[in-house]
Amino acid sequence: MKTISLEEVAKHTSKKDVWVIIHGKVYDLTAFLPEHPGGQKIIMKYAGRDATKAFDPIHPPDIIDRFLSPEVCLGEVDAASLASAPKVETEQEKQLRIAHENKPRLDEMYNAFDFESVAKNVLPPDAWAYYSSGSDDEVTMRENHNAFHRIWLRPRVMVDVAKIDMSTSMLGTKTAIPLYITATALGKLGHPDGEKVLTRAAAKRDVIQMIPTLASCSFDEIVATRANNQTQWLQLYVNSDRTVTQKFVEHAEKSGIKGLFITADAPQLGRREKDMRQKYSQEAPDEMDNDDSFQRDEGAARAISAFIDPSLNWKDVAWFKSITKMPIIIKGIQTAEDAVLAWKYGCAGVVLSNHGGRQLDFAPSAVEILPEVIDALKREGCDPKKDFDVYIDGGIRRGSDIFKAVALGAKGVGIGRPFLFAMSGYGDKGVERLIQLYQDELEMCMRLMGAKTIEDITPDMVDIRNLKDHFVANPTDYLAKHAYEKMQPRGNLSKL
Ligand SMILES: Cc1cc2nc3c(=O)[nH]c(=O)nc-3n(C[C@H](O)[C@H](O)[C@H](O)COP(=O)(O)O)c2cc1C
């Protein structure tokens, strides 16, 4: 392969002639520029230089070989010139380094919120924006956790709670605690090892990991990281090209995946404005400013999700059942009616979820609809304890949240952001500690509630009379408020 010096690469920085370096190889991306699903701006930002750090988190490792013709690879960057290039720490890198150096010790982290506040400091702004954002006004995102505050507990005493056993089984797998690490895309935004961190920590703590379709690591890498007997599930975004989906599902089944979770709540990606704004703030050459293609440059989320098939519907379940023996679970159910349909179409279960408040703002929290889902299933003759698994996710931040979900009939709960935040601040050890903290909190909650085992956690242990009461704190509309105040006649104001 031809060797090319850094100086040579640095000469190719215009839209009509753009080269970038990725993993030591030099690519001519001029022809690909208008087709890049993430927009042109981000490529131009790295024109003539090394784009590896920005490339890695949001692209599967084999994507270049799959989508670009071999001729675009011009050669390898000269190792000597790479080694001698001055390593300049940008102001942002410096701030993040200092934040990492000054973060609390791991044993000073006591709950999921602690990890979130550390992550906010140690994550680069684009990663924080992608992980933390919800859609629109983020009302649903906040409601997800707030809903748990409207469920109160009815503790039973004088029960022998010397020994607590919180182990359970989910889709036939014995697991240490009724929680699983749910699918969250782009793990490498938070940690160079991406989803593999979650795999390793899940193995250590005996919990299940759901692998996302849009992982930063390749599916095979994540599967290869699996320990003996570790259970992994797959979250599936269905591709408009069903042959791609079929191949992926068959490959997953052969690779030992134990459950197929089809995401149904994202026929179009929600507007996550934090994430979108972050992309708009990327520096790019002035010549790009009037470029219409910027319209497509709408944040990490949109860049990676263009392939998702909006025509996915209930009839497709039969097709999935014809191509795989894995249990099929629909992720993103938001009403009792749809939970019942999933049961009728022969799915093995559902995840009540609003995608962590990242899709439809004002969709209900999963825990709010859980009681009506369980009732509706029972009315149809389905026993959600035996025949059909109901999981929930969204806003689960405390062991008592898990307790409440189980009391209301959930087989288990999925947890997303907290694990990303723990991974971003502290890697494997952070994720392991967070699982331990959830275990400690759930153990205490079970003991104080008089429930020795998961089976002992029953609906009469929770008071849900206020669950349906929504008190939504609206974000202040400064513009409207300002205009309204201006309209006040001065005289009246002084009399108030
Ligand atoms: C950064 C991020 C990425 C996500 N990516 C996916 C995804 O690729 N597929 C999917 O089905 N759900 C995805 N989700 C939704 C999660 O699976 C889950 O529904 C949600 O995170 C649960 O809420 P929580 O973060 O409050 O625990 C993502 C959530 C976050 C926060």
C-alpha cells in the first residue's frame, strides 16, 4: 500500500478534493461527500487530518469496507510523520482531562444520579448531548422518573427477612436481579471500548445485556466479549431492506442471542434538540455555511438512523417468526391495546417503553401504563406471570423503582442512561458498582417491605392512587413571558 505523508494529506481540504485519515489509512471522500448520511459538514471539519476519534463512536468498524469502493483508499499515512506530528491538547481536551482527574473516587459514588453528574463533566459536549437528550420539551423524559414518585409503598413488618433473594429469571435465563442493561446506541461516545464495557460488567454481575443494532462496536465484537453462559439479547431496528434484517437476525440466532427485541417506537427519530444543536455548532469551513445539505446534518441520532423502516407493522411479526426461533419481544409499547396485540400476534413479550423520552414527547411513562397493561392481558386470558413477559424501561434510578415495577407486574426492568454514565466516568468498574448499588438498594427495599423473594413482591404493596395525576412542570416560555410583561400598563403594576 502506498505511503502518504501528513503534509500531503493536509493539502486536500476543499469540497472538490477532500482527504481524511481514518485508522492510519488515507481516504479520498470527495465523491462520497454529498452522500454521507451524517452530512458534509462533519467530514469537512476533519478535511486534511485524522478523523479517527470522531469516526469511531458513530460507525461500525467494518462500515468503510461495506459501503465505500476500494479505490477511495489512497494508501497509508506515513507512520514516521504520524509519530512526529506534535500532539496538541485542545482546550476542550484539557478541560475533560482535568474533569477526569478531579472526579470523585468510585467508592464515593452512592447512586445513579452521582454517575450522571460526573458524566456531565467528563463527557465531550456532543456525547453528553446525545446521551442525555430527550425529545422536544423533554416532558416525557422527566416524567419517566417522576412517575415513580407518585407510587408509595405499603410496607409489611414482622416478616423474617434475614435472607433476601432477588434472583429471578427473564426469558428463561436465571439472573441475579430483575434488571437488564438495555440497548443504547453509540457506546464509544462514552468510552473507547464502547458496548464491550457493558458486556464485561454484565458478566461479572450476572445480569443480561441487550445489544443495540446501532452499537459503536461491531455485533461480532460484542458477542466475542461474552463470558461463558452469559446471556445477551438483541435490539433490532428493522431495515427497509428486509434481506439485510434477515441476515442479521439469522446471524444473531447462530451467535447464541436469546431474545429479539424489535423496536417499534421509532419509525421516525424524535427531535432531540440538544443533540441537533450540538451538531450545528461544529466548526466547518465558511464555504459550507450556505450549503443546503446542512439540512441533513441533524445530530448523531438522525445521522445513524436513516435506514429504519417506517412501514414496520403487526403483519411483520409472522415473517419474523418464520425466520427465527428466538423469542420476539416488541420494544416501545405505550398502550394496553398494543400490548394485547403483541400477545395476539404471538410475541413472547413486550417492553413498555417510550425510548427514554427520546421519541414522542407526552407519551406516558412505562410504569404509569403497567397496571392497565397487566389488567388488559389478564382480561384476554393471558397470564403475564407465565405466558408473556412484560418489561418496562425509562427513568429507573433506584432499587425502589425496580421494586415498584415488579409489584405492578413487570418481569424485569431495562436501564439505559445510568449505565452509559457509569461507563463514561469509570469504565467497567463504574458499571459493576452501579449494578451493585441497584442490588443494595433493592435488597434494603425488599427487607423493609417484608418481601424475601421476588415472588413475595405483590401489587398490594404499592399505593398507586396518585399515579395518574400529572403535574407537569412546563419549561418557562421566556419569550412569551417577556412580551406579556411588556404589555402590562405601568400604572396598574404599581398598584399591585
Ligand atoms: C443514548 C441512548 C441511545 C439509545 N439507543 C437506542 C437504540 O439504539 N435502540 C433502542 O431501541 N432504544 C434506544 N434507546 C432507548 C433505551 O433502550 C431505553 O428505552 C431508555 O434508555 C430507557 O430509559 P433510561 O435511559 O431512562 O433508563 C436509547 C437511549 C439512550 C439514552
